[in-house]
Amino acid sequence: MSSYSSLPVSRFEKLNLLGEGTYGSVFRARDKESGEIVALKKIRISSKEKSGGGGGFPLTSLREVSLLRYVHHPHIVELRHIAVGRKMDSIFLVFEHLQYDLADLLDRMSRPFTESETKTLMLQLLSAVNFLHQNFIVHRDLKLSNLLLDAKGRLKLADFGLARQFSNPLKAMTPKVVTLWYRAPELLLGTDKYHSAVDMWAVGCIFGELLRHRPLLPGKTELSQLALICDLLGSPNEKIWPGFTELHRMSGAAGDGDGGEPLSLPAQPYNNLSHQFSHLTEAGLDLLSRLLTYDPSKRITASKALNHPYFLEEPKPIPTELMPRFAPATIHTTTPTTAAAGNESVSAIPTSEAGSRSMYSNMSGMHPSSSTSLAASSTAIPPVGPVVSSSKKRKHESIV
Ligand code: ADP
Ligand code: MG
């Protein structure tokens, strides 16, 4: 689809808030005409932009729309329409709706994904990322909360707010991209000439997080992020990453208010990946270390990662239709009144529905071979346990 119909947002009945991200609120909504459930992403327009000072439509949303127009792939979320409210300050992107995001799911699962499940998720992610990179698009915000999963075990990549096309030769772009925990070392060290390899680092962090069931490198500041990376992989040096000492922050050339002092990284000589992932096979460790490779020019590409022997060895990736099923995603208890863009009506979730979907009271869990809708299912096997960490933590660990 190369052009989008623009619809009045009154055609959609808002049901509940799905997520409140960096750039806008996302609602679950029903298309009153087709009855279809969709996700409405409200575009946040700052007052400066409203008054014309910032040029109107925010850049992130403009990028999201313009890229998604051309990006159609089974593992990339589909933009269906653009909807407008009566006022120009309410514009919504209308997406197909998927039941879960992986950040929420991981927080709610009492056990990690198995290796077979992880392989299936990784292959789907890699196929989306490969497609983007083949089309010279870098996503720049790969993380679990931007990976959606449907009830049939299909993963789709979402949130193209930071995505950009890159060119050859590379043009300067801001290094302040990618949520800290997933941010590649070249970005942390201030490079402005980067490319698809930043996404592959993030894929490595996601791989580690899926295997470990907790974030791989949860830094709090850029410096602590670098320290965690050095802890896990050993400190970089000119031998393994030629030219890294000339990057802005290593040479003290960064004009970012840090006084221009060259950064000194902790001296840590050991790579601890094999200790941290002692259960992983040689092939698994090889893939993980090729993703988490310091030198971006040596980091594995998505197309090579897709063909990595890890995916061919036992345990094999599980067919998507056999992926575990989960209880419906949490219904946020916050009634999205303020987010309801003034003149648009918002339906609060009926108390009974909210209650029946409560995250802890009625976690129905997985039904590996069942085709029944989980929402309707009463025979629940409960592998989804109490929350182990806050999804908000994962989700809102945003760009700094
Ligand atoms: P932001 O730029 O604000 O992070 P996202 O597009 O990532 O925006 O959306 C925020 C959250 O909303 C996601 O993490 C996810 O939980 C939820 N979400 C977004 N799109 C969809 C969708 N198509 N289906 C279901 N949930 C979605
Ligand atoms: Mg997001």
C-alpha cells in the first residue's frame, strides 16, 4: 500500500491505553465500521509545534509515517490508516493490533523463553531487521517493548519513530539514539557516522535478555553503560577495534559539556560471555559474541545472523504455531481521560472486563497446543507468574 486513507478518529472507539511511550500514547480501539481491533498511536504535538514554531507535525512521527509507507513485511507492524481529530492537535496512526509486547511478556512470565522459543523469536526479529537494512533503513530503537507478539506466536517490529534511511557514504546523524540499555558502544563513544550495525548490537542485547530473562546491560548513565559493557566483554583496545580511540568521547573531542576530557574506560581484560551464558552451546555463544562485537565493521550483519549455524542445531526453533500462548495483555488501569484529545470520546474499560483481565488474579498462562482463545479459556496452566521486574522499567528506560 503506497497511500493511506485518512479517516476521522470518531470512527474508532477507544478501549484502553496500551502504552505511553516517549513520543505518544497508544490506545487499543475498535473500528466502528469493520469491528476490527486496532492500535491508535496518538501523535504528541508540542505547543510550540501547534503554534507553528516547530513546523507542525513532529519529526519523529513524520519519519514514522514516511518510512512505514514503504515498509511492508510479515514481521513489521502494519500501518493501516491515518486518523485525524477535529482539532489539528490530534492525529493518530492506526496500526494493526497485536496482543502483547515482549517487555510486558517477559515481566509477566515466571520462566524464561526456552531456547527453541528464543530461536523462533530471534529469527523473526532478524528477518525484519534484515529487510530494513537491505532497504537502507536503520531502526535505531530496537528493544523488547518495540517487539510485538500476536496470539499466533508471530513477532512484529514496531515503533519507527527513530528509524532513518542511511546513505553510502554515511552522513552525520545524532549519536543520541537507541535506548541506553541497547545502545552500541560506538554511539556511547559519540560517533556520528554509524549505520545498521547499531541495530545488530541491540539485537545482541535482546538475544541475551531473552536467554537470561532479565536485561543484559541495564546501565543507568552512559558511563555506567560503558562500564557494564566492559565488565561483560572486556575493555576494547586498538587491536580488536582499530580507530576507537579517535571517537569523540575517547579523544575528548565531544562537545557535550563533559569538559572535553578524554574518557578512560575501566581496564578489564576478560570476556565473560561464556561464564554468563554457560548453558549456551558454542554456536550460541558465537552468535552472541558476533552480535556484541565492539568494532561495528566486524559486527555480524542481519543476513549472516539469519544463516548462523545456531539456528540449525538442536534444539531447533519451534514452529510459530506451537509458540506458547499467554493471558491477554494487561489492561492499564489508568483511564485514558486526559489522553483523550479533548473532544474525542473515550470508553473506559468496564470494571468487569478490567477485573477479569487483571494481571495477577487471572493469569491464564500458556497453552502450547491449544487453539482456543486465551481470553475465553478457563483451563489455564499457569507458567506466567508474579511480576519479576517492572515493565515500566524496561519500557521507559528511554533515550537520554
Ligand atoms: P513510543 O514511540 O511511544 O515508544 P510505540 O509505538 O513503541 O511508541 O508504542 C508504545 C507501546 O504501545 C508499545 O511498547 C506497545 O506496548 C504498545 N503498542 C504499540 N503499537 C502497538 C500495536 N500495534 N499493537 C499493540 N500494542 C502496541
Ligand atoms: Mg516504543
